[in-house]
Amino acid sequence: MTSSLTRRLLIAAFATSGLLAAGAQAQTALDTITKSKTIKIAVPTDYPPYGFVGPDMAPQGLDVAMAQLIAAKLGVKAELVPVTSANRIAYLQTKKADLVISTLGKNPDREKVINFSAAYAPFFQAVFAAKSLNIKSWADLGGKSVAVTRGAMEDQELAKVAPATLEYKRFEDNNATIAAFAAGQTQLLATSAAVAGNLMQRNPGLNTEYKLLLKDSPCYVGVMKGEDALLAKVNTIIAAAKASGELEALSKKWLGRSTGELPL
């Protein structure tokens, strides 16, 4: 074989391998979803009314309904992946989920590692306690104990404003956090208004009430960095659902309130 022919064969081989690598690189999450007809969506199952297990043992709630809405608009099956506040972003980063729809709030640290869709639902966090407990300012939390879910938005926000003498009792999931407060293990509860509302309805004897606002934090869909096509598709679906009144209907059904002005 001549050296000229050898060079031509090597060039052809490199070109072919380059094309194959480029093809593999071009394969996006949206391509995979379209081909498999399935989308893996991380949802909460311990956070009513956003996500919880119903009497039939099937996941339900606002986030679950939103996951199903997005899957239906994409024309694929929703594979629901249960997550907690602590592991939901990790599930996205390790490709155990294509999307995270789990009361996910947006902040600068999270924006460094994942992308966010337009907001799809209202959400806010606050400190709650018994009506008999006099709490008017952050200083009033000094020397008291609070139940909070480890790594959740309220855990992060509370650390910014609470006095150093506040005693934290952190739990791995929301059910454990709520149970600890309900059992009297802590004086305060830091959680979402929706979760607290559910607690107050089920346990009227606790006489729990809203005390201090931690953060207004609408819910966003989390998408992996680099998956721009999937993000654009999700945003198109959210915009259409907002215009059609579907988001408003979901909010009123599960939260008992309007969506209000949701940010893009």
C-alpha cells in the first residue's frame, strides 16, 4: 500500500470518527425523550398539596399534575421519579431525571448548575408557630427551636435572618419535619404556606398560625445545563398553559388561590 493511499485512508477514518462523535454529541435530552416516548420527571411525594401519595397509592398534587401536563403536551409518557428537597437537583445532574418539578425555587447558586423554566405556580415559605407564642420579629426566634427540612429553601433562607441562638432541628424529608413539630419536639416550623395550611387543617388543636415571611419563591421547572431545546419546549408549554387558564385551574384546585403574577 502506498504512503499516499495510507494517508487518504487515515484521513477518511478520522473524518468518519469525527462525524460519529459529532452525531453523538448532538443527541439531546429532547431527542432521547422523543425517541423513547418517555420523559423522566422528578416530583415530590411527601409535600402536599404539591406532591403526595393518594389513597390509591398513586402520586398526586400540583407538581404531579404539572408533570403529567408537560408529558401530555410533548406526546410522551410521564415516568414519575420521587425525590426529596435534598436530592432533587442531584437527580437532574446525574440524569436520573430529565426535568425536576418539585416546588423548585430559583436562586443564584442553583442557576450556576441548572437552568430554570418560566414559573408555573405560586409558592412561599414562612415561619409558623402556635398562636400563643409571641413572634413579631426575627429577634423573637432567639433561644427557640425550629423544625426544618435539610437543604430546603426555608433552611437556607432562615440561616440568613435568624439569630445565632435559634436551635435548628433538621430532618431529611418534609414528613419528618412536620411530624416533629406536631409532636411538640420544636416550638417553630419553617416550611411552605401550603404545607403549613395542610398541617393546620389536619391538626386544628395545635393552633398553628403564620408568623414571619421567609421568601416569596414561585415554582420553576429545573432543566439540565445545555439542554436548551428541552428548556425551550417546556417554556412554550408553560406559556400556552398560562394563556389557556390551565395553570390558573391547577393553582385553584391544589392551592385554593390564584397564580397571581408569575415571573418568566
